[in-house]
Amino acid sequence: MSTTFALYYGNRGFFPESLIAEARSELTAALEKSGISCLQMPADETRFGAVESPAEGAKYAKFLEENKGRYDGVILCLPNFGDETGAIAALRDCGVPIFILAYPDEIARMDFQHRRDAFCGKFSIMDVFYQYRLPFTAFPPHVLHPRSEEFRRQMRTFGRVCRIVKGMRRMIVGAIGARTTAFKTVRFDELTLQKYGIATETLDLSELFLRARALDMKSDPAVAKANVLKDYTNFSNVPAEKFENLVRLGVVIDELIEEYAMDAVALRCWIEIEREFGVAPCVLVSEINDRQIPCACELDVCNAVAMHALHLATDKSATCLDWNNNYGDDADKCILFHCGPVAQSLMTAKGEVIDHPMFAKALGDGCGWGCNVGRISPGPMTFASSKTQDGELIFYLGEGEFTNDSIPKEFFGCAGVARIDNLQQKLNNIGYQGYRHHVSVSPGHVSEAVREAFTRYLNYEITDIG
């Protein structure tokens, strides 16, 4: 995902103006080198090209208003000690995350012509923003040069923060089908989600079934979906009639996602689909996730929300898995599994579609074609889950890795061995706090950005699981 930052420069008039010109050049170059686009007010709009008064702050606020929608966040750069009143006038209504960057002084350049005092000035900006309840981001160390590798790392993190905030503030999550009666673990409160700007669009499975049965299999959408699925994974053992039913359902689910502008979706995946069409939609969920549209099975709307946040942070697919099995006697390892919703991009190889053994046992052979068997690729991962409780949206977050440890080939579905520090205490806390048996995961370690976005800007609560 591309990111654009609006650049703001603060100053107080008696500090060296030459350092502002240096900063404008250095900061722009550093961001562009990192692939980040920049938007900045022309230098001649204010004295020395920085904001040092409320009047100049008002000019900058107008600049932001004129460019609304073109930037994802603001970098508040302090080449020198900055005027905090001007900063408030400029940014209090910007509506996006703000990163405060203060330049370091150099011991060899501490004379009046070169001394910055940005170290001190950063406190003044932070203090006044706190007084005005204007959220901002500031990572340690307290001062940092734009040419440093640490600055580039922080910009990647802040870019993730901006994407999460932008994507979660006006989110639409689809709930296709009602909650399966037995699964009280995935109950949620629509009004709580709406309180945080997350709208829920609910549709009955009857709508899905009626449209799927009426679909012309010679239509362009049906032909295109059939070709996508054939190329996506191994359907060689799937009966033609069952494959056709998967195509029918896949086309209509895609239509519903588009019609209702869903950013993420949760699907009631059993047992009506299996009874009515003789298929399990696991592989369809997998293919949707592979297109980076977060899709949770078992109508777990809250984990669909968590998946969307992880996708925004990583720009990669997310998936929803079960905390499923211990891994022998290793206290820090477990098997994360689900019946096949894992995106192909997160798997070691193409999967194989089989008749779901659980439905074969419950409903008879041939009622569950769609279980996508495979293994999850090793590598670092971030995990999260959420719940609604007493009017609050609450998450837990963590990091770990999928290992190269083997899982017996007889283990059906798509699974991976996860290693997580202090896993047993985390699992205990998850259980005591009433979280569901599902967990959302996405590649990479991005919990710092997710936590910053959730707590600083979105006002979600986070449970410390140890």
C-alpha cells in the first residue's frame, strides 16, 4: 500500500532558520528513499518555511483542508524548538495520526547559530497536545535524525499505524448467515461495533442460496470463477457437481461483498451449506482471503475485524484459526488449525480439496467437498483476537512464529506449528478473559503498529495476556 505524509515544520523565531531549510530537504529525501510520498506547504508561505505562530498555523490548517484525502498522516518535524500554539492551530483538526520528530543536537555544534533545543521543544509540543487531547505518536529515542536507519524503521511502523486508523474508522463487516446456535463463543454486539465506526451488514443464507441456484453457469462471472478456482488449488478429486456448487456459491459471495462494500466478511459455514449444496466453503474462504479480503468462518465477526486490522498493518493476507492442539510436551508450541480458510499465499504449497471428514461423519460421505488441506508457511507472525463486552471493543495482541516442525500427514485441514513465548500463561489469560477459541494471524511482526493505532487513535481496549 502506498503512503503519503503531510510534512509540518515547527520553529521559534530566534532559533537558526538555516536548519529549517536543511530539514525540509533531508526529511523529504529520507521519506522518498523509503518509498513514502510527501506533501508540504510551499516554503514561502510562512517565514523561513516553518510554523512559528497561530496565524501561520492557520495557514497550514488551510493547506491541509485543501488537500484533504491526499495524505494518510502528518510528520510534525522540529528542526528547532517549535511553537506549540502554532502547532495546535495547524493540526488540531487534521483528523489523521501525527508523528512528532525532533532533531538531535550535535555536541560540536552547540553555538547559538546551530543549537536546536528540539529535545526540549518536543516536550512542549507533547504537553500541549495532551492538554488539547490531540492524539499523537512518538517512539523512543526522544530525538532522531531522518538519515538514520531507526528513523526509516519508525516510518514503516507509523505508515502501518496510519493505514490501520484509516481502514478501521469507517469499516464495513459483512455477516452472511446467522450465528450457528451452538457457537455462543462467537456472539457479538453490533451497536458496540458501530460505536467505533464499524458497520455490520447482515444477510440471511437464504439470499445466498436463492442467488446461487439461479446463477447461469455459462455466464461470464461463473466461467471466470471456475477458472480461478481450478488454478487456485487441487480440485482433481472433487466431483463435477460439487465443483459447480462451489462455483455458484463463490460467485454470489463475491457479489455480496461488492454490493455491500464489505471490507471484511464472516460466513456461517455449516451445516446448511453442506446439507443444501453438499460442499463446505473452506476453499472459497481461502481464495477470498488470498485476495486480501479478510474472511472469517463460523460467523466470527469480531475476528473478521481483527483480521482486517492485521491485513492493514501487513499489506498481506490474514487468516482465522483455532487454538487447536498442544505440540507434544513443548510448552511454547501449539498447533493452529482450521479446515482450509488459509490463503494460498500463507501456505507452503497448493492445497488439495477433499470431502470434509467431519461432515462426512455427521451427514454422510459427499456432503463436505471444499476442505482445503495444506500446511502454513514458516516465518514470523502477529496474532490478535477481539470481543465486544459491556459496550467496549477489546483485543489481545501478540507475536510469534510458525516453525518448520512437522505435522502428521493424516492431520486434515490447514495447520501450522506456532511458537509463542510464555504460551501457557497467555492461553490461560485468554481463557480467563472470555476470548473465543479463534485467533487471527498475519505474517510479520507488526504488533507495535497495531497497538499504537488501537490505543492512541481508535480507543480500543487491549488485554494484557502476559
